[in-house]
Amino acid sequence: MHNNIERKKGRRTGEQPIEPRGSFSPAFLLAQVGAHAAARFAERLRPVGLSPAHAGILRILDAAPAITQQELAKALGSPPSRLVALVDELESKSLVERRANETDRRRYALFLTAKGKSLLQEIGALVRDHQNALLEVLSHDERQQLAALLMRIAENQGLRKGVHPGYSARGQKPC
């Protein structure tokens, strides 16, 4: 019966799994680990009712209070129209508030509420737990080396520092 279970999984007992060509290439591994990390992070945020896109916006608003929606969209590389829905969702949860911009009343400045700041601290703990679970197999020095290598790749590819590419205008939903 054990043999039947193994055969149903696609291999017989004692055989090594078949490795598709390219499955050990750095580009494939980056994509594989990146997709896995993004999915796990989204799972960690689900209990607090947010998506990774929401968490990213809260992080930016914490670092740049009073930023306008247009400035936020530019910082994220996102069309303003895509950002409006995300900010509306955060505002409906009382995490963000829009206030008239002091220098231009036609624009709104965005601020974290006390509830938003508190939730951002909780998200920080989730991020640390996520990172530790994802990188537990690496030493401190290896984590630093990995971060440095990935930063070089990101810079070479023209990626915005600290901004997930899911915000871009390519029609993808931010993750």
C-alpha cells in the first residue's frame, strides 16, 4: 500500500524527484522564493484585515506624514486612480485620514490616525516574524550578504527602493 501512495505522488519508492530544467537557476529561485514570501506575508496580514499594498501605504504615510495622494502615487509608481481605492479602504477602516492641504486646498494631505499608527506597530511585529521564519536557515552574516546582493540586483534593474513593483501601472493588482 505504501508503494501505491508513492506512485500516486508521481514516483516510486526510492526514486529521486524529477527536477525540471532551470529549477536551480538564480532567476527561477528568486521568483519562487519571492512568490512564496509574498503569499506568506499576505496570509500573515489577513487576520488584521489588510493586504500587503495597504501595509506598504501605511509604512510610507508613517515616514512622510502630510504627503498628498499624488505624491504618494508618484512615490509608488502607481497611477493616482489606482491608489484612490486603496486609500479609501484605509480611510473606511479609520487608519488614514485625508485633510485639506495647507498650501493647496484642491489637494488632500494623508495622515495616519492613532489607530493606523497602532496597527503599523502590530504590522512591524508581523514583518519581523515573517522575515525570521523565511530566513531562519541563514546566519546573521548570510542574511546581510543576501540583502546586499539583492539590493545590487534591484538597483541594476531600476527598481524603486522600498517599493513593491505590484503598485506599478502595468495593470497588475498590488499584492
